[in-house]
Amino acid sequence: MSNVLNVADISVVIPTYNRCELLKRAISSVLNQTICVREIIIVDNGSTDNTYEVIPSLFPEITYINEKRKGVSIARNLGIKNCHSSWIAFLDSDDAWEPQKLEKQLFFTNNINKKYRLIHTNEIWYKNNKFQNQLKKHQKSGGDIFQKSLELCCISPSSAFIKKEIFDDYGFFDEGLEVCEDYDMWIRITAKEEVGFLDKPLVIKYGGHDDQLSKKYWGMDRFRIKSLEKNLKNNCFTSEQKKSVLNILINKLSIMSNGAKKRDNEDIYKKYSEKLNYWSLELDKYKNE
């Protein structure tokens, strides 16, 4: 793609694992964009199917990185570090883009508001090939979305169009988080700056398949709690933000500990009730300062 005239200053990063057929659809949706990107980087996270044999032969123009099975954060970070563009667009291997997705985001940053370094879009959901209505809590928005980002992940990685330099300021995806690494990344960014939003469904998300990470791990709030604790200890927030974070954290810990108590899971109950006591005391100290 680098020998094509009028190439946009965009690198596309697609992490994948054992999704050869789905990956074909994702790559095709990038190649069918109304603008041409500088590079498509596939980071194969240790696939054991025929991805390595099929994808490079079908799409010789891509950059294909094969690594050991280390998790999606390491895969995304490796993709970022190998990008040669100012802008990076992420795409999960089971999702796809509408043809004008990148063109509209590039137009937004060039002609509507140049201050945003992260621009996301709305999306369409399908589960087992059936259209899914999104709940109100999943409604997307732009501007100052920090408070909303504390509850759950409100930016889909597949919709994120992001300046590469932002990772110099806020770090990379947390490689210690098995899931919710995107939640963690977005709260670090939205704590410091506003984001752009295109209220157009330019991403198609396909769910229902067995290898989705949300199916693999129970209690997704466990990982959000881990993220909030880490970022509190790292002093990532302003004084006012810290109050909001503590309240959200305490609420999530209460839900986890109460749920464990109802299920007579003493180890989990002890773990999260101890955390709840600790952070409740921290909030009391904060209020008394």
C-alpha cells in the first residue's frame, strides 16, 4: 500500500487469534475503505489454525507479525510500536468497518475539530447474525466522558481512531489485564482530555461466537476494579476525579462482595470485603481533608 498515491497517514492494527475466516472479513473491510491507509498490521497472537498460511497469501500487502500467545494487550502494543503513521485505527478481528469509516474520522479531525486526539464512532451490533438493540448504558458520546467511562467501557476499540503520540503521554495497554484493557486505557485518556465522536454507525460488531473474551472470564468488574485501584495508586486523577473514582470503586466492590456472600464463596467475599473496607476508609479520609 505504500506505493499508492494519496495514501492517508493511518496505520490499522488488527490483533487476532484463531479467527482466520473472520479475519478475512475484517481485512476486506479495511481494503474497501474509501481512502487508502499506509499499512495494515496483523498481530497474530499465537494462532494454531491456518491463519499464518492463509492470510499473508491472500493479502500480501499487509504486515504480518506472528508472536507467542501472550494476550490482546501485548498484541495491540506490538502493533502500535510497529506503526509508521501519525494516526492508528484499531480493529478487532471479529468486527468490520463501513466503507467511509476512516474517511469520516479523518475529515472530522482535519475540518471539524483538530483538538481531539481520540475519535470514536457509533456502531451496529449483531449477535449470532441477528441485529441487537443496544442498552441505554451502552450509548456512545463525545466530549468529557470520563465519568461515564468509569462505569463500563464506552469506546469500542474497533471504532477508535487515535493519535500515536497519545501513547507517549498515557502509556500503552496494560499487559497485566486479561480483559478490560480497553476500559483501563480509555479512563487514563479521558481523565486528561476530551474525545471526538461521530454519531454514525460506522463499525459492525459481531458477537455470539465462543471465543469472545467476555465469555471466557466471569465477573468483568473484577478487572475494572483492578484498573481503578492501580490508577488511584498511580495518582492518575485530579482531586475531584478521585472522589468519583472512589465512589464507583466502592460500588463495584460492594456488588462483588455481596455477590460472593450470597454464593457462600468465602475466599472471594474476604478478598473484596477487605478491599471495600480499605477504599471506604480512603474515601472518608478524602472527605475529611
